[in-house]
Amino acid sequence: MSDKRGYEWRDIGAKYYHGQRTAKLAITLRKLILPNDDSFDEILTVAAWIHDNCNGNDGWADGKNIHGKLGAEKARKILEPFCTTSEIENIAELVEHHDDRNLTNREKSDYLKILQDADLLDHRGSNAVWETIVYAALANSTAQRTAEYNSTKGIQLIEKHRGLVHFEVSKQIFDDKAAFYKEFVKRFSAESKGELYKPAK
């Protein structure tokens, strides 16, 4: 994954580094949410590393994003020499459902909720700024068009994702990252038009 693009507009290795960061975030969240239970840390870490291994252009079928299902199948194959059957199934289940928002909270384990939160959190804050820049550069977009898009659609996406976060501590982290990004978008929008930026007091 470190030398490939999932989508043509993504930087090379994006999903590899996203997996590494998501794993660290997942363990950080686990320590905050389940401080006395590290029994699933290795499962959670490996699942986070590879959760997007099939994300990208090939992760679609009949207009549906099935990268979780495909990723679980791939995980079973690549982990067979290294893990027990039970470990593989636990990892594969997390990978398969990491992007499944149709499951009710009752159907989700705390570990799946932690992985889903960590995944969303990694796409916010300074990483969202980076994704904005990469997408704009590879799409040959101007600063003005990029700023306009992120002032509308980008902010709407943040609000949508905020409703998908499970734990209170995750929401606090999300809000901090979202505030940073919204401030960046305001400044970017002003400066892309040649205006001086004046932060709110």
C-alpha cells in the first residue's frame, strides 16, 4: 500500500499512512474509553493498519462501495501465515464493517466503534488541509475554486461526519480538529481572493 494510489487524485501511499495514523488514534481512544482492557490492542492495531487495503477505484461494484468486504477477504489471505483463525476473523470483522454505518450501535462492538471513530478523526484537522491541497493540485484546481468548495461542501461534510462519531471523547477531539479546519477554510477563502484575514476574537 505504501507505493500505490487508491484513487488517481490521492497521493502515493495515502492509505498506508492513513492506516498507521488510524491505528495510533485507535489505541489512544481505547486507552481513554476502555482504560483497563488492552486485550484487543493487537487485533485493533492490525485491523486499523489494513482497514483500507481495498479502498479506491477497485473497491466498488454496481455503484456500491464494497471496499470493507473486499478488504476483509484480502485480510484473511494475507494474515493466514501470521495469525490464529480466531485472530484473523476478529481482524476481518473489523475491516469489513469499519465503514458500515448501517449497523445499529447495538450491533457494533466497542472496538468497531473505536476503529470507526479513529478513521473519521484521521480525516479531520491538519490531515484535512493536506487532503485539500493534494486534491486541488492533482485536479488542477485554482486556489479560489478550492476555497469555494471547502467553504460549502467541505464544511457540510464535517457536519455530516460529526453525527457519525460514537464516543464523547471522540466528539471532543473531532470538534477540536473541525474548529482548526474551519478556521483554515475561512483564512484560505479570504486570502485566495487577495483579502486580509481577520480572525474572530
